[in-house]
Amino acid sequence: MKVDLKKTLDGYRARPGEFRVLDVPPQQYLMVDGHGDPNSAPEYAEAVAALYPVAYTLKFASKRDLGRDYVVPPLEALWWAASMAAFTSARDKSQWDWTVMLLVPDWISAEMVDGALATVAEKKRPPGLDRVRLETLHEGRCVQTLHIGSYDDEASVLAELHDEFLPGAGLRMTGRHHEIYLSDPRKVEASRLRTILRQPVE
């Protein structure tokens, strides 16, 4: 049977208008780091274009060699900046740092990732491939919600989370802002995009 992590992992559960506290276990991702406006910085598009061939090569290797097939999970990203205002009031995307990521199942080994990287490099080396790495992310206690709408409309939700919900719940931010893109912006109009917004806290 094909495993769909979106349906089995608690971290993919979120509702609009609800801030939910959850504990996220350590999970491993294919990652690429970068800086700048994701809409105009070439390295962002290159990072995404490097992740997917590696992810699908891993998926096919898992099915062929381990007999374990799975759905490649949705794109995710960590975002941060020197000033939080760059995300809320100012929305200055040129100041953003980011890590784009694709979750891989826990049975995928580092050796399998090395093999996938080598295979992709032999077939067609996409720009950014040398920046792809496997890393375990342990976020622990988090708060998340589901945002429906354009990415630029997230600011009010984030302001509510940062300025109202977290102080009211006796929590403070610890890790990096995390987004999970449940919709493909190439196929879904901006007003209907579904994005999980997650913030590690303590």
C-alpha cells in the first residue's frame, strides 16, 4: 500500500481560525537554504527545482528496493529575518531567510539520499543540487493554524498569533516560522490556497 504522510501524521492537521498546540516529533527533511524574496530570487526557484527530483528518486528507490511506496509530501519552508516586522507589518521579503524542505519517511536512510543525489547528478544536474542536504528537524511544542488565501494575506493571522494568542496562552516563540503548502499555486487561485502556519513555542 502507498503511504500518504499527510493523512497519517498529526502535524498535517489544522483548521482555519483555530490555533492548535501540538508536539511535533523529530522528522527528517531534504533541505536547501537561501535568502531573499521567493517571488524574484532565482535561488528559491532553483532550490525547489533541486528538491523534487531527489525526492522522487528516493520514492522510486524505496518502492523498488524496500517494497515501501509513499506519496511525496507537500513542499514546506522555514522563514526568518532579523526583524519580525519583515513578516508582519513591513512584509519586506528581501530581508527573508528561508529553508525549503520536503519531508521524507523515517525509513529513508542517509545512504539512500546519497544514492539519490548521485543518480540525479548523473541524469541532469539541476542548479542548486549541491545545496540539497538531509537533516532532522526537531520542533517540539508548536502552535499551528490553517490559512486559506494568498500568502500575502498571512500577515494578519501571524500578528494575531504573535500578539494575542501566544501571550494569552503563556507561550513565547522559540524556533523559526514554518509553512506547509497544501495547495499548488500553479493550479489553485490565490484566494483558495491552503497553508499550514506553524510556530515552535515554549
